[in-house]
Amino acid sequence: MRLFGRNNSKKGLLNTNTYSSIEMQREELQEHVVRRIEPYEIKRAMEISQKSLSERYSRDLMMEIYQGWPDGFIVYSVRDRIFGFLAGKKVTQSEARILMLATEEKYRSLGIGGEIIENFIQTCQIYGFITVRLEVRTDNRRGIEFYQRHGFMVTSILRNYYSDGSDAYVMWKQLV
């Protein structure tokens, strides 16, 4: 379907197919919940991770993360279908760390990651953490900007951090 509009330089027409797709995705996500993952859902988190992240994580490692701090492993779901997740861990009594954050590719830029990270930050505050730390690839502009929008600041660089030799920025957020 095409409508007239000022935003399209090609003969003043605006293609609404993309708009409709985004609106359908938003509608599909309206009845969502952000909650702690259940152990049987680890497999789905792994699927999203393998499609979204460059590092590979085994089921055993994912279960270990979950068992270490179940409240720190958060999912965004609609009627029990997971669209994104965050896996975090307690580092010390005052510090938490985000190990993984991923959203199903088709549903990125719809606010899923933002809701997940804000829920995680609230959880960290309930637990009395003072700071949250994470690592992000130095070439992941979109990820860096996302974390900065959520109050994280680059504090240092880790050379050859990832398995392919890529560098990472260390980012921190002060909670108190």
C-alpha cells in the first residue's frame, strides 16, 4: 500500500509496508512481561544468543549463570515466547555484571532491550548493588550507544578480549 507523503523523495509517495510490519511487531509485543527466566527456557535464550552474539555459550555455562543468580537472568516474553534476554551475575556485594544481552533480530529497535536492562537495573538496586559493569565490542557502535542511553560510561579498554581477538570497552553504571 502506498500513501502520499513528504518523507519520500520518489514522487512524493510513502511506502507503508515497512510501517505496517513494525506496527504489527509492536502490536504482537503489547502483552509482554519482563521476568526471571525459567530453567527450561535456557534453550531458547541460547538460540537467540547464537543468532545475535559472536561468542558461543554452552548450555552448561548458561545454566551455571542461571544457578549463580536466578534473579539476574531476565527475559522479555509474550505468552511464554521469549524475544530477548539478559544474563547477569553478582560479582561482589556491591557490583553486578551484565554477561549477555540479546534480542531476536526481527524485533530489535522496538524497546525490548531497554525494558530488559531497566528491569535488570531495578533488580540490582533491590539487591543493593552500587555499580553495574559490562563489556562491549569496540566496533559495536549501536551497542555502545544503547548502553550510553541507559547511563553506562566507557571506563577502559580490554585488548584481545573476545575469542576472535577483538577488543572490548568496559562500561560502568553507578546506581547510587
